Amino acid sequence: MKTEQRANFGSKLGIILASAGSAVGLGNVWRFPTEVGANGGAAFILIYILCVLLLGLPLMVSEFIIGRRTHANTADAYRILAPRTPWVLQGYLGVFTAWFILCYYGVVAGWTLKYLVESGLGEVTKIAHSTEYFASFTSHPLIPLGYMVAVVLMCHLVIVRGVQGGIERSSKLMMPMLLVIMVVLLVCSLTMPGSEAGIAFLLRPDFSKITPNVILSAMGQAFFSLSIAMGCLCTYASYFTDDARLVKTAGSVALIDTLVAIMSGFIIFPAVFSVTGVAPDAGPGLVFITLPKVFQAAFAGVPWLGGIFAFMFYLLLLLAALTSMVSIHEPPTAFLIERFGITRHRATMIVTAVSILVGVLCSLSFGPLADYRLSIFDLRLSIFDFFDFISAKIFLPVGGIIISLFVGWRLDKQIVRDELTNYGSHPVPEYLIRGYIFVLRWLAPIAIALIFVYELR
């Protein structure tokens, strides 16, 4: 492997925006508000932020260390650092997990494109029965497939252009767009009549609502929101320049990711509370079923304004989905390029083609294949739910535990110090390094194991 021929990100801003794009996704704009609504609001947010600091940041830095140290794809990174040991299996797990997630993630991303198109046509604010509308669309044998393929091909066009020309350039375009749209939507939402109740829901913690389940949910959201153990952060770090400061970069990424998640809450809940009869704990249907009702009711007097609000919101959702899809497309693409010596164009085609073929099955599981079930742990799951269950509840927690144990126990601590301090050019206090290693050895594995058991119960 000729690492000197590998591409690098062209700037420190590109590094931060690409890594932030990897972390920012549907988990921030869709899953986070759902979790906040289901777990009591402000108290959940406080626990979530604490979990990001204590759990998410150390694991992110660990993936950065592995990737930047080896300048190799995720699978080869572990072969370089721990040759001929079982640890190399984690590298393959990371590549497979990213590919596995891409196969069904495109289905949901396709839904966001559908709603973006419909909102652009002014139809979202005219939906009379949003539950039936969503069910009818997702169960259709062809229409969701078209949108899924379109989104995956958008991702393909970015990846095929390479690291600087594709990933970095698209991140510099999409991430600022995403943040600008969020600010506009935030202002609109906060100025809605009755939005004060939504703001209070997010700012006034009710600590009586904190239960072990709420804590575990916050830990799980922090873990999944930052794209830990998907191979994305490790792969992106392999394109970091040697002068990139890993701790500072991880802190910037975690800050952007958390801000996007919290801003999503401040966009959605003031709008939700401004409409009577809409519950904040609407669950996963909040974005595709509940919000169309909110857009319609909140702007009943000026429907065109509701259409603009809906269009901007679903554009935000699509941008978040695309930045994540690009990052989970790259690990298997980089693996194929470096392991088999094929061109980026060919590797991208293979990953895209397989993702679309499997994505077709996941999409059809809401329609023609709805009765087909796969069994696991006494559960009978649809194809889509099977992919979601395996990745979110098994692959990611297991991968996170292995990463923390690998860096905490197996990796030479001089390597850890060299990468954290850029070989001494940017000193890090020794107590922070020792605390970081302690978290990886004990706190992170135990915390993730608790999430793992909780999610499987």
C-alpha cells in the first residue's frame, strides 16, 4: 500500500466541515427531537450534552488517532496497528457496518426528497390525512424506489469526484447551507404565536422525569449522533494532514453536531407547541406525519408561507441526510480502492450498485414485501427493520466497545500521545491524557455495554 499516493483534505476548514458533515445527519434533525420529546425535554438535553463530553468525544478522538496514524482505509488501519491479531476484525466490521447502513439509510433519505418535492409544489400544506398519505407513499412499489435511487446517485456523484474535489468541496457547500437554513427556520419558529411553551419545554428541566431509561437513551443518542463505529470518522481521519490537531477537530465537530441537534429541537418544538392538539412525543412519525399538520395549521392564514417553511425544513433534512450518506459511502469505497487496487470510479460504482439493490428490498418491505419477516432474538422484523436493528443495536455498540478497548488497552500509549500532541508540537496536559485513557479502558466500554443491553431488551 502506497500511502504517499493517498489524497488528503486540502484545508483545516475542510477537515472540520467534512467530519461535522459525517456526524450531522438524520439522527440530529429527526432522531434527536424524537428522543427529546419522548424523554421530557430539557433534562434529557442536559444529560445528552454530558454524554457527548464523556463518551462521544473520547471515542471520536480514538477513531481519529487510528485513521490519521495509519493513513489507510478502516480495514487496513487495524492490520497496520495490530497485524495478525483478532483486532483486525474490527476494521472489517467498520467497513461492513457503513455499507450495511447505507443500504437502508437511502430509503429514509428518499422520503425526505419526496417531501421536499411535494413542499416545493405546495402540496405538503394541503395534506388532509398525513398518516394515510405517508403510509400510501411508503407502501407504493415504485415511487419510493425512484426517490431512493435519486438520493443514492446524488451521493455517488460526490464520492466519485474524490476527497478534495468531491467530499471536501461538497461539505464546504452543504454544511454552510444547512446552518443558514437552520438559522432562518429557528427565527421563524421562535416567532410563532404560542411558541413560548415549546421554548420552556426545551429550557426548563424537570429532573423528576430523569429515569435510568432516560439516561440510557441520552447515552445512546450521543453515541449514534456522532457516527461512532461506522468507519466514517476513521476513514476521514486517514485523509487528515499531519498538522491537524485531533482534539481540537473533535471538539469542533462535537460542538457543531450538538448545536445542530439542539437547534433542530428549537425549530420543531416551538412550532409543535404553537398548534393545539399536537403532542411533542409523537415519536418517529414527528417529521413525516406530525409536522405537515403543524405547517398547515400554523400558517392557515398564509398557506404560501407554510409552504416556504416546509420546503426549507425538508431541504435541511435532505442536506443532513446527504452529508451523512457521503461519509458512510466512503469507507467501503476506500477499502475497495486500496485493497483491490481498482479505480475510484469503479469502486464507487460497486458500492452504489450494491446499496441500491439492497435498498430496493428495504424499500419494498413497506409495500409488496411487508409480510416477509426475518427472525432475530425472538423478533420477527421486516427487511428494513432488520437492517436498522442489526446496525444500530448490534454492530455500532459492539464496534464502539472494541474501539475503546483497542485504543485504551492494545494501542501503544506513545502512539496515543504522539497523535494527541502532534508529536509534542501542541502539548496536552498529562492528566487529560490519563483521564482519556481511563475513559476508554473503563467508562466507555461499560456505558456502551449498558446501551447494548438496554437496546436489546
